[in-house]
Amino acid sequence: MEQRAFGKSSLQVPAVGMGTWQTFDVRGESGEKNARLVVEAALKAGANFFDSSPMYGQAERVLGKVLEGRREQAFIATKVWASTADEGRKQINNALGYYGNYVDLYQIHNLLAWREQLVTLEKLADEKRVGLIGATHYSSSAFDELARVMKTGRIQAIQIPYNPREREVEKQILPLAADLNLGVVVMRPFGEGGLMRNPPSEKELAPLKPFGINTWAQALLKWILSDPRCHVAIPATSKVSRMTENATISGEWFGEEERKLVARLAGKI
């Protein structure tokens, strides 16, 4: 999959990565074996951006375990989700232990205690144990505060929800991210599954085939990533075949008409 410069950093990231919410919150040999297979499929397809959080139960630990021996192949984006600096440091120490004492992108999950957590993350960045610092939020009600954090100049990336049904970020957040040259990670590309329940027919998707689109999931991902302000989308899956499908979109990016078509099709679901 095509690599993209991630905001103002010199890092290159794949256009499609993967999230670990729910899908990697597993225990036992069977669940961890499946997680390993999904990660192997992602790496084989060039999707080496993995996003996690302590909020996701066992996901951080499981991701770290299945990446043992190949940590250098992965771009790890995880989060601190704590109401105090002390609690945050404990979470961060755990994560650093999982990921070889280095996290490529450390994000403040849902802006929780962001002032306190920023101090800790900036110190770790100075120590070269954290690459980039980011902030996330899933709710449009918090976008004004997210914008304030973006304007501090102390973060290099954001993670936000964006899909043809959730477009609030187009009003303020995406224009500001472009102005500040921040990396943008897109969560909920499939609307937490809602956009996948009744996908369009092959005939309806036919106009998108010249753009390398064979499935509705690929159409949704390309809709997002055809916005040049977005750098990587992170659908979550527990299926090897779906991971490969997600990561193998190819061809030219959509123009305005193709994006309008996908939005119309999404509006029917």
C-alpha cells in the first residue's frame, strides 16, 4: 500500500493500518494465535501501523506479544488513558515494556488529563522513547477542546472519527490539521460496523472499479484517504481475509465525483 508522509514529520506511514479495539482484547492460546495471523497478514500487505490503548483490555499486551521478534517492522500508535500523571506513567511504563521501550506515536486518549500527560510524553520524547505525540477524541462535542490542544504546538498528530456518515471534522478539525501540518489518523472508518451491514451491490460499485475498488470496505477506506488531509485509516478486524482486503486498495485516489458517489451509497444504508 502507498506510503505517506505523516504530517510535518519525516516518517512514512501506510494509508491503511489497523485498530485493535475489541478484536485484540483476547485471552488464551486460540485468541492470541488468531491475532498473530491477522498481524502477519497486515505486515505482508504492507499495513504496519497498529493502534491500541490501555482502554482496550488486553489489546496492548496481545499486540506486543504477537510482534515479538519483529517489533522493528511495526509502527506502534498507542495511548495513555489516565486521570492523573502517576496513573499515566504506570500505563506508559507497561506499554514501553510491551513494545521494546519505544512507541512511535503516543496519544492522549480522549484528551483525558491532557495537560498532565503532555508533560510526561514530552519528557519521554526528549529521551527518544517516544517518537511523536498525539491526541484523540471520538465525540464532536470535544472538538473545540481538541482544537485548543492542536494549537498549542505540542502535538504532532490527531486521531478522529471520519466516514461518509460522520463528517463533523470537516468543519474545523481537518482544516486546522492541514494548516498545522499534523498527522491525521482516522478511526471508525466503517462507522463501528454500521456502514457494513447492508453493503451496495456489485453493480452500484462498478463505477469505482477503475480506481482499484472491488469491495465496499475498500470504497469506504479510499473515500477517507482520498482526502489529502488524512494519512492513515485504522479499521479493526479479527479476520485475516478482511485485513488483506482492507490493505490492498490500489489505483488512483477518488476525485470529487467518486467521493460523492460513495457518500450517496452510504446514505442508503
